[in-house]
Amino acid sequence: MKLTRVLYKQHIGRQIAKLWYVKRERKIPITKAEGYLSTLGIQVKDASEVACPKQIHPKLNLEFLKPRELSFDETHPDWKAQTCLIFKDHNVLQEGFSQAQILTNTVCLPNSQNYIQDSFPDLPEHIDDIVKRIIYTSNIFDAHQEILPKKKNPEKLSWVYPRDYGITNCRKMRNLSKKFVQLCESLSGPDIAQKRCVFYDGITKLNLDKESDFIQFILRSDVMIMSANLLKPIESSNSSIEIDLPNMYPLHYTIGLDETNFYKTEEMYPVSTTSPWINVHTIFVHYDPEEVKNLTELPVTQNQIIGRTLLKTYTAAVSCARQKFGLSVKKLPEPVTVQCIQSDGKNYHFFIFQLNSLDTNDTNTKNFWCALPPLTLYKKAEYDNGKPVVEGYNQEVFRRILAFYRNGS
């Protein structure tokens, strides 16, 4: 080992820091020149103040930039003297389908399955494998994980279950609908697909005057398929169909609707009048039990779900008719037919709605509503002992969706 001479050095930076620390409170002495000038009455200034003088800006009043707090009274810009009854996505009607029939002036036609039954396509067997793959990727293999709703046991209300992460019902339904529409486009070819246009989460806002009430529907169509042509009607609007509206007496048809005096009267439609795809062809309505609630805190019934679906279909049809024929038209030149597919991701309901009149007070001309038998897409789609399993697959569900998509081509 070689011995080297030790160099004795001092850290100059440390010494300078120590010097600044010791002399930090030392006062700067006044020079003789500055003292002599002060005796002559001459003010001595810093050179930086003369070269770059400090500018004093006037203080501005920025009150106009602050957001004004709106008070919910008659001074609010959206306040109206007339009370508005509002129905939104999270609402359901207390009396369900019968209340929706009275609100929309709609009767239910029997034996309506022939409208679409003859057009069920015959598909090769590998299409069922593609549909099963869609179910797997939407319900099981989706890597998007969110915190799931809390588990509740009616028999053990005080028991707190651990929170789970997984695929939410809303995402499962959206994945299924989007992929089913894409598969329909692929199987139908460009001749039909070029006549269709697909919108997701389209908001429709409709104002309705019924008797002395002003009603407003603000509803969302989860998937809205637009078409260049109108669908054929179910029945002639002049046909002598003697079906009466249901009777809700002693209840009123506006029971359960939210009342407010703060609203806007502008209507909303997701497609402009210049679009070639102005006609509503088919809408997908998703039912999420975490979003849709009952005012009475009771479980939502199937009758209420169908009533909510009727209101959504009616809103889409009336908005399409007003966009196409004008806001002042009451008697339509031709009926407006809209198909509806309601689903909770597992059970599928298929409906057809025909709008014959925009006058809700005209009981002579009623709108038509047809319901096809409900179908279940699968019985089980989940992990079973660590293995992805889909059981009870029903091939008729996608065939009916495809028939709805191809209808009117």
C-alpha cells in the first residue's frame, strides 16, 4: 500500500457562508459623499429606481369577473311562472305502463308479431360463435375495473360486505349494444349500412302540452340508429281500432312527476334538419338498477320499466316528427314508426311504436304500441371456479336485433 501525503485544505464555501452568517446584521455605513449631499438638501436614490422606476398601477375593480351567485327565486333567468313537470332518465312512473299510455295517448295492439317475424334471417352457425365471443369479451374479459355497488342483504341490514371491483352493469350493456350494432353492419353489407347512422348517448328534450299541464321529457337514448327513410307503419292511422286508454281514476296521469319553475323551453334533437339521416330507426334503452330509482324507495317493477321505455320511444318519435315536419304540425302527413330494444344486459324486450298524431289531447287519433315476446340472451356469464363460463345462450336474440336493423332497407 502506497502512502501519500495528506493535503490540508479548508472548504472555502463553508467559510464564506460562515462569514455571511456572522455579518448578516451589520448595518451599511453612510459614505461621506452621501452625508455631504444630504446636508445640501439633495436626495440620494438607488440607481435601479432611476433606471427602472417602479410603476404603480391603479387598483381595478374585478367584481364583474366574479361569478354571480344565482338565487333560486323570481330573479333567476330560468324562472317561469308556469310550473313544469319534468321526467328524466333516473325517474319511473308510479303507475308504470298505464300511466305512460295516458301521457302519450297510446294504445297497445295485440298480435303484432307478424310485423317483424317474417324477416328473421337465417344465419350460419359461426355467427353464434361470434355472438358468444361478444358476450365473453363484454361480461367477462373486459379489463376495465370499477368499484361495484354495495351489496345488501335484507335479512342482515347491519352487515357490511367488502367492496368488490369488476365490470359495471352499465359498461356491460354498452359493450353488448355497440358490438351487436357493429356485427349487424358487417352482416348487412354497404347497401344497408350506408343508409344508417349510429349515435351513442343522444339526448332528446321534448316539451309537451297536455290539457292544462306543461310537461318536459329530457331523456337519453343509449344507442340511436338513424335512417335515411322512415319505417313502414304497423297499421293505417285511419284504421278503425276501438281500443280505449286505461283508466287511472282516482289518480291523475301526472302523479310522481317532478315539479319545478326553473327550466328552459328549448327543445333538443341530436340530428340537424340538413342531415340525410334524420329519421329515427331503432333505439336501445338500457335499464341500470343503480341509476333508475323509485320515489317510494320500493323496487322498480317490470311494468314501470316498460312505461319508462314507452316514454323514451315516444320522445324520440315526436322529436323526429317535429324536426321533419315542423313544430306547429299536429296532424302528421305520414306516421312515424320507431323500433325500440330495451335491455338490462341479459333480458331483451322488443317494441315497435307508431306515432299517428302530435296532439296529445286528441283521443280520436291514438298512437300504436306493439310488444314482441321477451327473450333472454344467456342464463349465466361469469367466472365459475376460475373458468369463464357462458350458459343458456339464446341465438334468437341477435337474430331479432339483426331483423330490426335490416327492417325498412
